[in-house]
Amino acid sequence: MDAAGRKASGQIGRLVVVGLGLIGGSLALGLKAASGCREVIGVARRQQTCEQAVALGVVDRAVTEIAQVLPELEAGDVVFVAVPTLSVESVFAQLKDQLPAGVTVTDGASVKGSVIAAAENVWGEVPEFLVPGHPIAGSEQSGVTAARDDLYIAHRIILTPLENTASEYVQRIERMWQAVGAEVLSMPVVEHDEVLAATSHLPHVIAFGLVDTLAHDAENENIFRYAAGGFRDFTRIASSDPVMWRDIMLANRDAILKSIDLYTSNLGSLRSAIASGDSEHLMGVFTRAKAARDHFTKMLAKKAYTETMEAKEVTFVAQPGGAVNGDLRVPGDKSMSHRSIMLGSLAEGVTEVEGFLEGEDALATLQSFRDMGVVIEGPVNGRVTIHGVGVHGLQAPPGPLYVGNSGTSMRLLAGLLAGQQFDTVLTGDESLTKRPMNRVANPLREMGAVVETAEEGRPPLKIRGGSALKAIDYTLPMASAQVKSCVLLAGLYADGETSTTEPAPTRDHTERMLSGFGYDVRRDGPRASLQGGGKLAACHIDVPADISSATFFMVAASIAPGSDVLLRHVGINPTRDGAINILRAMGADITLENTREVGGEPVADIRVRYAPLKGIKIPEDQVPLAIDEFPAIFVAASCAEGETVLTGAEELRVKESDRIQAMADGLKVLGVDAEPTRDGIVIQGKGGSDQPAVFGGGEVDSLGDHRIAMSFAVAALRAGADIRIKHCANVATSFPNFAELAQGAGMNLEVR
């Protein structure tokens, strides 16, 4: 195959591996297995290694001097330098003036700054054909006998090309690594060396140092004999190649010393906490470390799962028919879970939370406060213990606060962060970066905060610390509990009385919970106000079940003949009960049992039995009270007899998706006449006939919106064929056990 043909196929020409150890040998084996090159030639100092590499099939042939093969190389070939870091320069010197044009040179050294320096020493500058690289893979085993053809599968390769590195050479190396199953990333040289110093080089320093210390402990001669698995796992990397790691320490000295100094400082603080019996400091270190390690483990597990399945999507397949029955408790209220973490962190004392929703959105809020120095234990089975730091006790986070898909986290945090003395950046996932944030940024600016957004008021939000906030009397242009809460939370730090006036009632969890923490909040109809400069006192919070989550089962029981469910301990806050009111107006059989008040929030057990539904014109005063529940209500409207009309719901177009359009599109796919309007929808219900099937089968796209995904899963109870729902991974943000609970209640739902 000529050079043009190899380029088209992604294959390189010859691969010359200088240094036949684990790293170089594994690339050789992997590329041969993938038919990614024409020939592999090895270069090793010892003839015995050359013979061993050929006998093992690692290379096609091997030599002891690279000069022996340079004359036969041609454009499209690759030289991979896989020798210890401080030996790279001597290899470059052998290549100088002898390397044919068009040959690409790359390397596997762990320190890129030293490779750049070596190239400059040899060539006077970094040549355009050099593509510095670092495979993030390895083993405590070394030598050519340790080589594996699968070493790089699902591992990352970091390339650090410079501005003058020619793109054709970079692309060739990218194709080479991709051929052996690796994921290729790019990174600046300095950033690479700093990141690797902290995440790879420092752990090796600690492991080598610990084992060496214990090995010389004459008073504990049996220490290794009785060491458990944790010691083995922690010190495994101390079995790595000493020569390689000596070179790495010397080559990346400055960055490694910086990491050692930071670690030493933190270790000193930890020692002091142990010596003084500072339980809270110890819990802070251990809970933050556990949360970070668990998050890292989940990232790896998710990465492995998606790579194994060759997909990054979760699909629901909802099979037709069935009924829902039983005694159910849905997860805790998401809105209250967010606020319990926020206010508990700002309180003085220890706040205990029960019923906390362990979904990704609420956990994003929890992690943000951990990043700002708050000690938070749990969650364990919905129980969280928050060691409050006071209104002015938050610390600058180490980096941007990432809140995933949670608009509530971002908008409410913006209010709190506007009053801090440190700068912060709030970021989120791809979906959240499309959502409008000027609705909170603008009133915060009126209060004197410095808030920057991306184009069109989208995230990320950059909030300047140290601003002196002034109180405002803010009239909301739209009914939004998030905007109201943002302004009131900023008002905690403002000089004077901050008030909000809303055009229609929205959920009042922030006002109720502030009062529960002992903060004086005055409410007069649509107006809520508070005086800045107060304190919050720790308390106990029992988070009731989320009425938004309960709505899916209220609708399910209402539309499926033979259904009878009891939903336990559900919050029925009068600013959140719109779904109950609307479903009742449609004829749903819903009764409230054991009504009571828990922590200032009304709670009840909700009994729902099947009943025929009729279409209605939804009262506009109920819209803000059911804003999150409408996707499920649209399913109920489809099963009702007659027309259902919704108006005044513009807010639905700027949720996790445009919920009006997304639901209309999906309902049409399933055979329901649903016409979206500017501020609502008109649905022609198909109930009232003798046919149990209202929906046809088909495939709908939830657009990554958890509420749309769950709504179409409920629709299958009255479908005539399977409903396939795409992009359902975000169900975990609000209802992590939805599928299991639905299956247990009688729905035929499969998660793929």
C-alpha cells in the first residue's frame, strides 16, 4: 500500500519503537493486532532484548542501533521514543541530520517540559515533526515480557503539540493511538506537567516514601507480614521501575515540589487535628475526600460502561398495558433538598436532614458546599448531617462549581455567592448551558453584584466577590420560585430590607425554611421580604416526598383501569398542589389521608384510584402551582374525554427542554392530536371509547429531560404497542429509583 492508501485507511507505515519495555512493547503489540502499520521495528540496547522481543512477536525485527534503520524510513513512518525521560535527548541526538523527511517522531515520556527542552538542545528549536505525547497507562510490571496488546484500550493519551507542530504529524499520531483503542486528548505542556505532578508523580513519591520508611522500621519487623489489602493496594505503585521514576522526579522537579509542599501543608493540618482531637476538621477532610473519590469512581464506572456498551445513552422501553397498585414512597422533595443543604451550611450549629433526595441535582448542590469548606456527612439512606459555618463562613472553592443539570442549584447559588468576599464561577452540563440566567443576573446587578454571563445570558456565571449589596424591592417579570429565592438569598447579605413581589404564587419553600432556621421572613400576599445581616440557627429538617415525583404515579393510577395506589408522606404545600387540583378537576379520584404538618410543611398520604377523566380548560391560577408537573398532566389529558387547553405556561419553554414542543412532538408520534401554542398546548383527548389503547407505539425523544422521559413511560399503560423513549439518563437527576419503583408498582418498563 502506498502512502496515500495508508492515509486513507488510517494506517501508518513503519513503526520504530525505541525502548522495548512495557510502554513501547504494548504499542507495538496493539498496533500489530489492529493491523495499524506495515511493519514494527524494535530498537533496544541489548541484543538479548531484541531477540526476546522478536520471539514474543512484539516486533517484526529488532536492532541495537537506530542508525541501522533510519536510512530505510520514509514519509508516513513513525518513531516512538519509549525510553526513560532523561534518556530522550540522547535518542534525539541520534535522529538529528539522519531522519528522512515526512517521518513523525513522538514519545511516551511522563514529563513533557523535559522533552521540549531536549528537542531544543538538539535541534535548536522544537521541529514540526515532533509530537510530544504521554500515554496514561501502565503497570508495576516492566520490561518487554510485560507488554500487552490491550494496555491502551479505554485509556487516555495526552498529546502536547506546540504552535509550530504541523497538523499532518499530529493527525498521524492521533490515528496511531486510536487504532490501539485509546482516547486522544490535547493539553498545553505546562498544564500537563502540573496535572501529572499532582495526580501521578506525587502519589508515587508517597508510595515509595511510605514503603521505604516502613521497610527501615527496625521496631516493626513484622509489619509487612500483617499488612492488609488496603496497604497492598495503596503501595502497589511502589513496585514501578525505579530508574523511570528517578528520571521523572528530576525532570519535573519544580511541579512535583509544588505538589509535595501542598500535600505536606495539608498533612500537617491533619496531624494537628488528630493531636488536638479536632473531630470537625477530621470529618471535613474525610468526607470531602470520600466524596471526591466516590465521584471519581463513578466517573470511571460510567466511562467503562459506556465504552463497553458502545453507547452513552439510556433508553426506556415501556411495554403496553398494566395497572399500578401498592403502597409507595417516592424520593424526597428536590426543592427542599437543595434548600436544606444551602441554609444548613449557612446556619450556626449542626443541622440534621432526613428524607434528602439522593439525585444528581441535589448532590450537585451538596458537593458545591463541600467545595466551599462545609463539612457534610452523608447522605446515607436520605440522612445528612451539615456542620454549618454561619452566613459569612464559606470559603473560596478550589475551582469552578459544577452543578451538572441543576438550574435550581445555579440560580439559587448565584444569590448566595453574590454576597461572598471571593470570586466564583458556576458551570453546568451541556443542557444547562442553554438555559437563561439573566433572569437572576439582572436583579443581582441591581443589588450591586458583578455578574458576568456567556452570550445571551447563558452559563457559565462569573460572580465577582467583595461587592457591597444593597437591598431592592424587586417585582418579578415572571412567576419563578428560583428567581424569587435567588433575590431573597442575596438579601441575607444586603444592607436594608430586600423584598420580592411575584405576579402569581410560586413555591415558598425558601421562605418557610428560612423561618424554620429562625430567620425573620415577612409575607404579605405576593410580597416576601427580609432584613439583611441576620443569623440562621441549625435545626432538624424532615424532607417530605416530592409531589412532582408523586405526580407520575397519580397520573398512572388515574389513567390505568384497576389501579389503586397510596403515596406516603407527600408534601402538599399550597404553592405546589396544582397537579392535585387539576387532576381532580378532570375527574381523578384523589383523596388526602393523614394530613399533618412536618417542620412547617403540610404533608399527607395521597390515595389515587382509577377514574375516567374529562378534558378541561386549565385555570391559569393553577399553572404556577403545577409548572413542573405538566408533562405528566399532558399524558392524563390525552387519556381524557374531550379537549384540554393550557394557557399562560410560557415558563415551560425554558425548562430542561422546551417542554411544550417536546411533549407535543412525542404525543403526535404516539397518535394524539396535540397542538402547541405560544404559551401552552391544546390536546384532543382520546378517552371515552371502549378501546383501552389511547397511544400507539413508537419512538419518542425526551431530549434529555427527565420529566418528559418519565411521562412517556407512564403513557405506556394506555398504549397499544411498545413506546421507546430515548435519552433517559437524566432521570437520575430527580428520581433515581423511578424504574425500580414503577416496575414494582406494576408498570412494564425496561431500562436499556
